[in-house]
Amino acid sequence: MVKVIKDFFLKQFVKSIFWITPRLSDRTIIRLTHVAEQLVPEKFKKTVKYVREKWENQHPSVGLVKKILTQLNKRSRNKLAENLFVNALFIGAKKRWKFFKQHGFKPPFLLVISPTMRCNLLCKGCYAGEYTRDEDLDFETVDRIIREAKRLGVYFYTISGGEPYVWEGLFKMFKKHNDCYFQTYTNGTLLNEENAEKLAKVGNVAAAISVEGFERETDLRRGKGVYKRVMKAMDNLRNAGVMFGFSATPTKYNSEILSSERFIDHYINKGCLFGWYFQYIPIGLKPNVDMMATPEQRLRLLKFVHWVRANKPIFIGDFWNDGPYVGGCMAGALAKESNTGYLHINCHGDVEPCVFSHFAVDNIKDKSLLEAITSPFFKEISKQRPYVENLLRPCMIIDCPYVLRKAVKKCNARPTHPGAETIVEDKKIVQHLDNYSKRWKELTDPIWKKWKEGTLDLAKEYEEEVLNKERSGKGRKRG
């Protein structure tokens, strides 16, 4: 009973903070952080001080916080506070830590579930393209997965696909598990005004909408007219007060656009509150290594993301270059000392270590979630993390490809769709990934050394190497 009361008051306190912050002056907020610093446990004092310093310096993250708290409707704001900040990051963390003390590892921080691989688009190189599309996970199975996961302390779920908004049980799931926070990876074409209003009413969903750049790049990969439908979807979500952002996959052909100031400013102006970057991985529908961004292009993205974080009011995640912040690779569910594990369950129920690693030894229809995440396959992957000291090389597919090959072979993991095995068996792909990983090591080992020494300023490097040249070029053209 005491725990229930404490959790209730914590939620009310966080919701109050979310409500009052936009209404206070910066000076008042800074004063309150001094009070908070005296009240919070010792382990949180550094965090409070960090927040105060950001506010005093008017860091762009301050503008982002204000934007989130004013752009979201009341329901979305409250659910962000309760479900993500309190349940997932606080209550869930305590459950996972308790589990760790009993079993020696932590359950995953989040689950990625693809209840369907059906989609109304057919994008070039999509990793979902090789699954059969006539088999969905039924609602009862997804419901069971979430119920079992919550007992382990998991309150954050990413729903992918396919296109999640074609799955009939989606909104029923959002409503039933209203203590969880969901993120949907979507092409955006089904986010009409009606669905935007439905998302506004449940409040516990953020939409990450896929883009390839601007109209030309998006329509080239996704189909003519898709970009305009995406722009309309963003307008609908913004008008409804729903949390949304963009999801982008740099390839050899659009990487410079996706790592440009023009791109990020455009989507900030559309109302995006966050953005995710994923490297193109040669899997799925006709895997093509020639679509992969080069190591040099990936390095530019690394510097660009740090520049954005220092200068723009938007939260950016780079799932390959952010290894230092999450202890390396997150695949394989199990975590020892950090809350960074995750896994993927596809539409057939196959339990995969990663959405880009299409191999499994277990199916959720035959086992409990706990049995699946403690499989020898996941343990083999998890015990090797981090794979190398340089955490800018976190991935077992493109940075340390020998890790995935070894785990698949040792544990006799099966491909979850025809052709999935090419990433560990096809000679052309294997050779390309070996060459890629070697070059990425050459580029990032010196950077990692500076990172550890504290002498690295990636944002400044981007500004000097890219931004100043681009701006001066525009100036010459105007002249």
C-alpha cells in the first residue's frame, strides 16, 4: 500500500511539473532547481545541477522542453509524464533492478513488436519486405507479451511492421495498456484527421514518421505522392497535439541531405519533436550493399547529430553512432549494468535480437517472454557486449560482423524469412561488411581516443568542415 501511495504522488508531482513549467519564468525555474537539489537523493543531485546549467545557458534543449509542454494536448502531456517518465524510467527501472539482483541480468528496457508485415507501400530496400504478409500476430498474443513484459518492468514499446496502422488491434492495445508508452514507426499515409484525433484521445503514443529527405528523395524510394501525404499527416498530428517526429535512413544517395541544416530546420518547423536515424542495412527486399552509406558519410552524420544537439530544439537519436551513450549494442535483450537491452518480435512470433538481425531460436507462441529472452542465443550475444572497446563501433552486423556470424552458427539460429541468411553467408555481402567495418574502425579509433580523453568537439568539427563551407557557398551564389 505504501508503494502504491508513493507511486501515485510521484505521478502527480511529475504531471504538475509538466503543467507548470511553461508558465514559469526562466529565473523562477532556475531558483526551483536549487530547492530541488536540496530535496532529491544524492544520486540525482548531479542531474538537477546539469538541468540548471542548461537552463542558465539557454541551451536549445530548454526550447525543446518548452515546445513539448506547449505543443502537446493535456492528455498526451500527462501520459508522457506518467507512462514514459514515471512508469518506464522510474517504476520500471526499480523492477528491472530488483530482477537484476536476483538473476544477474536486467530485462530489456523496451520491446519492439511488429504485429503485422502488411503495408500499403513497397519501399525499396525495406527490411520488412521479405516476410509473408498474410500472417499477423493476433491481439491475444500481443496482449500476453505486454502483460508478461510489464511484470518484468517494461513499460515502453515500439510498434513497427509493416505498417502498424493496418493492424486491427492497434488502438485496442493502446487503450488496454494505458499505463504504457508506445512509439509507432509508420509511413504516415494512414494518419488522417480521424486517426490523429484517436491518438490524441489515448495520449500514450508517439508517431515516428519515415522520410528520406524532401519530396524528391521520399517519393523516389516510397512512391509518388507519399511526401505530400506525410506533410499532411504531420499537420494533422500537430493540430491534434500528438507527440511526433521523423525517422530517416541514410543511404549512399541521401546521406548528405539527411545530415544538412536545411533538412533538420524543415522538420523542426513542421513540428517534429524528435528524430531517429537508422543506417541502411542490406537485408529484406533484394538486399543491396550499394545502398549503404559509406563510412565517410556515416562519420559526417555522427558530427552532424552532435551539432544539432548543441544548436537545435529537437531530440535526435542515432542508433549506430550513439553506442557510447548506451554501452554499445542494445541487441539481445539482456543488460548487465545499464537499462539498454531490447529485442524484436516479428509477425510470426519469432523472437529476434534486433529488428535488423533476422535470426531466432525461439517463438513467443511456444514460450514465455522470460524463457525467450534467456535463450542461449541471446545470452551468447549479450555476454560479448561491448564487442570492442571503441563504442563508436557497437553493431554486430556492420561494425563487428563476426559477432553475429559466430552467434548464429554456435546457437544454430534459424533465419526468420527466406534470404535472411545472406547477411552471414552471401560472399559479396560478407566481404562488403568486412571491408566496411575495417574502414569504420580506421576512421573512428582516433576519434574514440579523443572521446575518452575529453578533447573531442564533434559539433565544432561539423561546423568547420561542412556548415561554414555550405553557408559561404550560398553567400557566393547570392552575390
